[in-house]
Amino acid sequence: MASIQIAKNNLVSIGDWIEVPKFQADGDVIDITLTTIRIQNWDKTISPIPFYALISESFKNWKGMFQAGRRRIKRSVFIDSSSIRFLDDELYDRLYRVEILRPYLESRKKEIE
């Protein structure tokens, strides 16, 4: 019955990236049978998960992210608070010499002054 619900609602299909925390599964769906779904984790291990678990437990399907063509990356960036200072002319000139920063600095020139 669970496989019918999942198929009817198009919750999971082959190639989807899904996460099922209870089964410590996080990877691509490689096979769907009548009773189980097989996920190849990022470390290349295979996790078989019964369909009823997808109905009774929470899982995350990242299909929407791929369809949108975007990806969310969550990382912590540590900044030494003593390194933050105002942009002076000397630093501006040094940064302006970095070719990739030049268009950004030119577009923000009025804000900087």
C-alpha cells in the first residue's frame, strides 16, 4: 500500500537525492521495487529502505533544488573581529588591482566614498 501512495503522489523517483535520517541514508535513489527503495549513499554504500518507512517517518527529497537549478550551501565563516577596518585608499588600490574585484569596486565606488 505504501508503494502505491508514493508512486501516486510522485514523492520519489530514480535519480532523486533523498535523506532518510532514521536509516542514516543520504544519497541517490538507484532502485525502486514493490516493497523497498535502494539508496546509494555518498560513500557508495547501499541502504535498502522499506516503503512504509517513507510514509511513517520523515524524509527529505532534494528534487526541487535540482529542478530549480540552485543549491543551498550552509557553511560557517569565522571572521577575526580585530581584522575588520574601514577601507582606506591604500587598501582600495590593492584590491582594485585584483581583476575579479574591479567590476564590483567600480559599481560600489560612490558608496565607498
